Amino acid sequence: MLELEHEFRVVDIATRLPPTDGGGDPTSRAIGPDRLEREMHQAGITKSAVYPPSQPDTSYLAPNNGVARRSVDRPFVAFARINGTQTPGRKATSRLRNAVASRDEHHTSPSDIEKYAYDDRFHGFVLDPTVDDYPDDEVLAALEDVDLPVIVRGGVDAPPETLADVLLERSFPVVVGRFGGHPLNRELMDEMIDLLDEYDDCYLETSFVRYREQLERALLEHPDRVFFGSGAPACHPNVAVMEILTLDVSEDLLRRAFSKNACRVIEELAPAAKRRG
């Protein structure tokens, strides 16, 4: 695909990178760091938050370290994927299950959170509740202590109401992926946009959001809360950038969505001069 020309600085907070040449999600398009870097350059994306694909019942220690290793000397900012033991629900059976649930060796522990947070290779966390459930209270408390952003995949199996109950009351920044409505559920996207009025540390990222109405509404009503996410490699970053470029909003709002908003929350995505300053 030809290089996409535009005048905006773009950072991407929704990119999966297999930790090894042979690893990763078997359903995703196989892509290594060199090809991913080329595609990001073609789309005019200057930096990307990267993390390993989700895999059930798996320790993410090795995949996270693999992604961090493959990010060296590339415009990639590594995030650590985490998992948990808690299944949300207000029924007695759900409460009982959570009360007796214990962490196995593959589950993320509070000490894991501290190690990732104080390892300068990682700059935040990623959670996919549909695969890995939710962290328990001790892990959530550790996330509050380190105060790094958490990107969470939202959708029909992780709806806005549940995300609010489990995560949004906490003190760390939460970036809800796919506007909280994957796959293409406008009602859930609108509910997630509504929740921005209640939670100051909640943000939305744009990957796999194909509806102009919801994208434009979020940018117009909450101009500081929208982050660009490409969804690469499942979606080519050129396509994701073009979807934002064609919105009927001002250049200032585009600049906020493409870069300014995310850089305010994730310092490592900002230009080097600003980080040093």
C-alpha cells in the first residue's frame, strides 16, 4: 500500500505484536516487528503502544518480555498484558466463585504488577476480560499504587456497566478499547461515551469503530478523551488513519485524537524533546 500523506503527528495505542516469530494469536495476520514498523511508517504513525496477543490460561511473563525485547530500537512502546481470576456478576453464584478463586502460577500477581511498573521497558498494562477475566482486589490495589494506564478491551462480553463496576472507580487511567462496543454495537458505544461524564480518568480508543456518528460525537463532546488506535495487524493502519481523517471535525480535534490526548496520559508516546522537558 502506498504511503499515506497527511500533516498530523499520529501515535497508536492499539497494536498487537507477537513476542516471537512463531508465536502470537493463530487467528491474526502473521506479522513481525520489521513489517509492522514499515506499515506504521506508511500510515504516518510515529509511535505505537504494542503488546502480545491474548491467550487463555497462559502466563504473560514470557510474551511480555518478548514484546519488550522486540521493541528495542523501534518506535514501539511496550505494554504488559495481565490477567485475573474474577468473573463479574451480581448473582450469589458469581460472588461465591470469586470469593473462593485463587491465583494459579499463570495469573498476574501484585508483585508482577510492581515488577512491570518499575521495569523501564514497560509503560502500562493491557487487559482482555473476555479471555482473561478481571484482576482481584489485591492486583487492582497494586495497579492503583503504580498508577500506570490500563488499556482494556471493551465489548458485548465486557460491557460499560461491568467496566465501571470493576475498573473505572479505581484511581488509575483506564483506556477502553473499541469504544466499549466490540463488535460494532452502537448502543454500547453510546453508553461508554455517556460514562465519560462520570469518570475523569476514563478514555476511549478508536480501533474497530466504524461508525462516524459515535466517533464524531465522542470527539465533539469529550475532545480530550479520545485516543487513536489502529487495531493492527488485524486492520491495516492506513485504513484506520483514513477513517479518522475523513471525520467532519476540526483539525484541532484531529490533532488531539491522533496524538495530543494520548501523549498527555502516556508520556513515552510524546516527542523526545517534550519528555526531556
